[in-house]
Amino acid sequence: MKTVPELKTERLILRNITEEDTPVIVKLRSDPAVYRFFLSPHPLTEEEHLKWFRENYSSHPTRFDWMALSNDEEPVGVFGLKKENEEAKTAEISYLLAPGQTKKGYASEAVKGLIRFARDDWNCETVVAIINEDNTDSVRFIEKLGFEKESTDGVFATYKRTI
């Protein structure tokens, strides 16, 4: 199994997702207010998640997903980075915040931690976020972090930031 380093920010611990996180991830990913913005807009089942975790995630050397926990060990969300391959200089950032955890600065704190990791550990020069343009909250969030719209493909736009 791959080794995903633990990351720490001022108020968060980001640790590798595990099979034991399945109920939390499925709950987050199955919220209709969330999944309507995904490429595959449907509620996620535990079976689907475990199949992806075992067959894809566990063997993907350049995809890391972290469960973000607050100081009181409450799940704040799931944050991820992936690269096409080891040599790639661009990483894609993903994020899924738990209900009730918005407007606390956690997402910004976690994404900034991922950007540092992409730059310092993966030697990336840029990061991107692919966002459904109907998700105006996510678009505003990523733009506040210095990302700029690079391209559009259907309802999805790629936002890019040099790091």
C-alpha cells in the first residue's frame, strides 16, 4: 500500500483516507446538494466507494486523499491531490467539505496545505481545480485562493494557479 504523509495545518490534521472512513465519505458524497455538481451525479454507495478504494485509489501512486480532522477529531472534509504521473508538474486539487463546516476557514486552510505539499514534496509548478460552473460557491472559493479560469469543457471549468 502507498504511503500518504500526514499533513498538519494550524487547526487541522489531514490523514490518509482508510476503508474505515467509508461511511463518512459515502455520507458526504451522497448529499444531493453535493453530488449534483459531480461528473457522475448520483448518490455513492459503500460498495462503489470500497471498489474504487481497493481497485483504484490504493494502487494509484500519484493520487493522495486526506480526511481532514479538526482539533476535536471531528471530520471536516475530504481533500485530495493527484498527478498524471510522477514527472508531472501540475497537480489537481479536490475538496469536499462536511455539512456544518462551512464558513470556518477549514477548506481554505486545508487547500493551502495541499498546495504547499504539491509545491514542496511533489515539485509541482501549478495546481488546478476542475469545477462545475453551476457550483458558484466553489468557484468563488477557488478564485479567492488565487486560481484563475483557464478553460471550459461543457459545464466544467478548469481553474489554475501557479505555485
